[in-house]
Amino acid sequence: MARKLSDALARDVDTDLGVLERLVAPAGKDVVDIGCGGGALVRALTGVGARMVGVEISEQQLAGAIADDGSSGARYLVGRGEDLPLPDSSVDVAVFMRTLHHVPIGEQTAALREASRVSRPGGVVYVVEPLAEGDYFELVSMVEDEIEVREAAARALCDAASAGLDRATTVEYDVALTVASLAALRARVVSVDPERTAMFDAREDELGAALARLGEPGEAEGERRFLQPMRADLLRPLSR
């Protein structure tokens, strides 16, 4: 049976930002967010004093982040995790926030190697990956089953030494998330990969039934609450 929000917790419930701040202390540092999506993490870390670069695979994928950025001073660049558009030793922190498993299988070690390359001596590579378990994972797996890519990302992390990295610290925690409606779930799932739109729409009725069944009721009518298990890995470049 899936663990509910009201159960005794084996992991701490935290936020991705809270764990990152505790393990990395990004204030005053040069940070690259690899696979920055809509730019939420870029904006959050800029707000605590980090000097941010957001990287996405296309101008289209960056459009929302740039539109919502305001005048933060962050930079946005087109590039891929396995071929970062940054010089050697140019950042203090390279972040993959739920994005390593989106790097093509076979290229994930190369992406970690690139993160190591752009990190300064004394810098860190910080990787957060959702664990393939729990009600929310069951729900979104109806649109795209990510078990294979997540397992590949886990293998790349286990073999971090081949990417020039030492896996120094691993922390597991839960993130509490609320889905207000089926439309809100659609927006969340499709924002990660627009190609998921057709599958979501084809299974909309099944997804609606699953959303009503999984998780726990929220405060508002139709709202559902979930715990998503996460793992954060702090890696340090090996001497070079």
C-alpha cells in the first residue's frame, strides 16, 4: 500500500529548494541549472543571491523562462546536458534538478562529465532525481513510463567516477505536492515534454479516474495531495 501523507514518515518532507540550499549553500555562487524548463529554480536561486545561468535545449523551451524572468540578471543559453555551452571551470555549482533522466540513455554519463568539466575546483555537481515509487509516479506513468530512463540515470550516478566525480553525499526526502484538477495535472505533465499532449488527451478519462483514486483529498474540492520520494546526490569533481 502506498504511504499516505498522514502516515509516520520514513523520510523528511521538504522542498527541493530547501534541500538544495542546505547541501549546496548557493548564495553568492555561480550556478548553472541544466534543463531549467520554465525557469522556476533559476528565479528562486537568483532570489537567494546566486548568479544563475539556465540551459535548455531550444529557444522554444527557454521562451517561458525568459518571459517570466523580469530583470533578475540571470542568463539563458541553448544547449544540452551532454554538450554544455559553458567554458571549463566556469561555475561553482552545476544542477540537474529532476532532469538527468531526460538526457538520452547512453549520454547521461557524458552529461555528468560535462557538469564536472564546467565546475571549478572545489565546486559541486548536484543531481536530484524522483524515485520510481508512490502514487504520483503511478499516476504520471500512465502518460509516460519513465522507469527505464530513471534506472539509466541511477546507473550513471552509481558510476559517477567514470565521469570524473566522487559521489560524496546522498539524501532521500519527500516533496509534498498538490494537484488542483485534471487540467492542472495536464499542464504539469505536458510542460515537461510537449510530446506528451497526445497521450494525455487519449487517456484523459482514465487519468481523471486515477487522480480521484490516488493520493489524498486536498482542502479544495477535486484537489489531491501526494508525496513524491526524491533523492539528492552531491558530487565533487575528482582532482584534475
